[in-house]
Amino acid sequence: MENEYKHRVVAWWSSGQTGLAKSDSAPNAIHFAAPPQFGGLEGRWTPEDLLMSAVASCYTTTFHAIAGSSKFDYTDLEVEAEGIVSKAGTGYSFSEIVLRPSLTIPNEDSRERAIALLQKAKELCLVSRALATAQNFEIKIRIGRQTAV
């Protein structure tokens, strides 16, 4: 891997209450709008949703890479990211982000190693490291073959 690389996204307001965002690395644009709380449309991705998606997906890919290089077997990983937006003196901002990884492992013997790898992924996640917002971490470990959907 190179020492430096760029990610580029272009966003523009398309019409009315919606915009589009397009990445150089993805074939499809994403429609977005302001959150309904700020006069936006229901049923569209918001910048806040996209930020939580970036946190959750970065954590997921980071854990997957760490588990692979550590030869750690797991059955399933689901990661929930919840951002809490609060009004402050200077306007609205994220006051907290809660990351809830739920990892399913084949047996109890690997629980401690699972927790250590989940913690390591939290420390190494590039997107989380770029954020100044306080982040809390709530791990859930499941034992079994697969998670019920």
C-alpha cells in the first residue's frame, strides 16, 4: 500500500430538497437530503446517516482485516453506529457516537481474543480516528454458528 492516497466525493444539490453525492470509487450516486428535523425529506440518506455509515463500515472492514491477518475465525459481525446530535451554544453538533459491534464466534474459548481484536479495531479505524466527537463502545459477543436475521 502507498503511504498516501485520496478519496474523492462530489456532492451537489440536484433540485428541490435533494442532492446527489458521487464517489470516484463507486458506480452509483447516493441521493441525500437534510434530516426531516431540519425540513428535509423522509426516506433519503442524510449527511448524518452517511457519517454513521462511514463509522460502522470502517469499523467492520477494519475488524475483518485484523481478524484475517490474525487468523481469527468468526461467524458474523453486525455493527450499529448511533450518533447523538444536540444543540449547543454554537449550533447543533454530534455530542456522542456509540459503536455497538455484535460479534458471533464459534465457541466460548475465543471470547477473550475476540474482545481484544474488537478493541484493536476500534483503535485502528481510520474514520473514527478522524472524528473529535466522544465515542463510546458497547461490545456484544454471541456464541454460535450464525446470527438470527
